[in-house]
Amino acid sequence: MNRSISYLVVVAFAIVALFSWRTNAQDEVGLEPAQPSVQMEHPAGPQAPPLTITLTDAIARARKLDSQYLGAVGSQKNAHDDILQSRNAMLPQASAVSQFLGAQGNGKDAIGRFVTQDGVHVYRAWGVFRQDLSPNTYLATGYRRAKAAEALAKAKAEIARRGLAVTVTKNYYTLITEQRNLATTQQALDQAQHFLKITQDAEKAGQSAHADVLRAQIQVEQQQQVFNEANLAMEDARLNLAVLLFPTLDENFSVVDDMDAAAPLPAFAEAQAMAMKDNPDLRVAMEAVREADLDVTAAKGAFLPSFSVETDYGIEANAFALRSVDVEEPHLGPLPNLGYFITAGVTIPVWDWGTLRSKLRQSQTNREQARAELSQTQRETLANLYAAYNEASVAREAVESSRRIATDAAESLRLSELRYQAGESTALEVVDAQNALTQGRTGYDEAQMRYRVALATLQTFTGSF
């Protein structure tokens, strides 16, 4: 009997020692700072101090690299050159002609065998001045259409610029949000580890059950996984922004967190006035109508006559000299070779089997389509303006609401921990309060990002404010 009692005492001491060792190990885990359990891979780069980038810097960098935006700017530059070319096409053109025409003689005199020449050797050195007066010239339809095309290209470049600003803004504040989220999850993990320490101490003092320790340990493991996922999301956001900002993939930069300093939302009447005045989508549709009107004018002008005037001044003689002797009338002595001749012509369209009228009908049909698209663009722009403004209004209200929720959640967690230590609440209530605080802080950060993106989207209609 005594031997059995001794055996039971030894087993009991072994169990107590094992439990004490496990508790001490848990205490050590609870005191460790939050660290990602998975190490992320990063592109190799120079170990220089990180470059600090603001949102303005980020947008400026992206404009130098984004292919779509650069293509729109290139189209605008080409359209400007089209204006110069169409303007120059209406001006007189000057050219120089220098020719030598050699023919076989008849063997008796200097007259050539070919009627196209008045001698065996003919020299031409002309300065040619030509002016074409087609309907496209004296109506200036080509020039005006080129100006409309430039305005259209400029509006499209502005659309690309504003769209790129939204993309950069979204990626920029996504990185800031993920950085904040990482800090929030790290705090949540620290709080979970702190509460685990509280439950362990309470269990040692006989004030709580081991189930509370297990619940706190589960919360620590869950928060560790959430922390790792937040770290992954932050790294992904950094890579996405780096692709937009650097010609080589470089993560050696930091961004300025200015989400708390968002611009105020203007009144809707002011936003609507700005949109009607400076909306690139409307300008695109309006310039498209302007181009269509000019195409109709050009199609009508094709029924008008075309004129041309050409003046040639220089030498066309049997000797390449300012003065020479006419071989047929040598008694006249040296005669001047310099002279001019003028060619004037008019072309009147008479019959073309209805081609010009068909082109006129096509241009009129295209004009009606452009006007319909303008009308639809005006309606869609107004509807999209309402939608963007309402989104910004809701996002702004969500920022204020989320701020209050995060503040209340922090106070709720503090009170829940105090009540648990006083034995007035359960571990589950504390864990719920921890989760509510994490969600509140995350929701606040996401609401701020949503408001920033909503403002950038609204500015695609109104321009900067």
C-alpha cells in the first residue's frame, strides 16, 4: 500500500514539473516581439538609403514610364506637327530645277532631230513657284481639321494623365494602408501575447481555468497567421507601386503617410461647374463633332473648282549662260537667256458617277453619329459625376464613423481586460474585444484609402481642386 502511495506521489510531482515547464515555455513565447514567421524574398538592389517619395513625386515618376500615357502624349505631339504641315500645304511652294537635255544632231546645223527640243543641247535652270488653290486650300478645311485633331489628342492625353493619377493614387495609398495594417496586426499579436501572459498568471494563482490559457494560445496563433498575411500584402503592394515608379524593379524607397491630410470635398455645385468646364471626355466628344463638321465642309468643297498658278523663272536655252547667240539668227548678237513663264489652270468637276455625292452623304452620316455620341457623353458624364461625388461623400462619412469605431474598440478592450483580471468577464469576451479593435483599426485605414481614391476618381471629371 505504501509502495502504491509513493508511486502516485512521484507521478504527481512529474506531472506538476511537466506542466510548469510547459507554462514557462508559453511565458517565453508570450514575451517575444511580433515577428513574421516567413521571410519574404526581395529583388536585389543597391544598399543605399531609401528614397522618400510623396504622392506628387510618385505621379511625376509614373508619367515618365507609363507607356499608355506616353503614347497619348506622343499622339498629341504628332497632331501638332500635322497642324504645321497642313498650314504649310496652303502656302506657295518653291523649288529649283536643273536639267540638261542632250539630243543627236542632224549633222548639218545645231538643230536637234526631236521636236521636243529646239537644239541639240538644251539647258534648264528654273526657280519654280507654285500655288494650288483647291477648295481644301481656300476653305482651310484641312488646317482647321488638323487643329481639331490636335485638340482631340490633347483631351485624350488629359484623360490618360488623370487616369494614371488614379492608378498611382490607388497603389500609393494601398501600400500605406497595408503598412498600417501590418502595424495593426502586430499590435493585435502583442495584445494577444499579453493576454496569454495574463491567463497564465491567473491560472498559476488558481483564479482561472486552463481553458482560458488554451483560448488565449489559439488567439496568439491566429494573430500570428494574420500578421504573416499582412506582411505578404504589404510586400505585394510595394512591388506593385515599384513597377509604376522605377525603370528597374527597385524596392528601396519609402512613402510619406499623409492619409490624415486629405483634401476637403467641395460642394456639388462647384464640382459640377468644374466638370462642365474642364472635363476631357466632353472635350473629346465635342472635338469629334467639330471634325465631323469639317469633313462635311470638305465634302461640299469638292464640288467647287480648283485653281493652280505656277511661275517659272530661269534659263532654258542652248547654252548654259546668261546671254548667248541664237544659232538660227546670229546677226542679232547675244540675247538674254533669263526669262519666265506662267502657267495658270482651273479644274472644274463635271461628272464622276456620283462619287462626290456619296462621300458627302457619308460625312453627313458620320456627323450625325458624332452628335449622338456627344449627347450620350454629356449624359454619362453627368451621371458618372453624381456617382463619383456620392462615393466620395459616403467614403468621407465612413472615415469619421470608422475613427469613432476604432476609438470605442480600444476602450472596450481596455475595460474587458480589467474586468477579466477582476473576474467579471470571460476570456472569450477579451478575445472578441481584441478582434473588434483589429477590425476597427483596419476599417479606419481602409476607409481613409477609399476616400483618397474616391477624390482622385472625382478629379478625373473636375480636374484638381
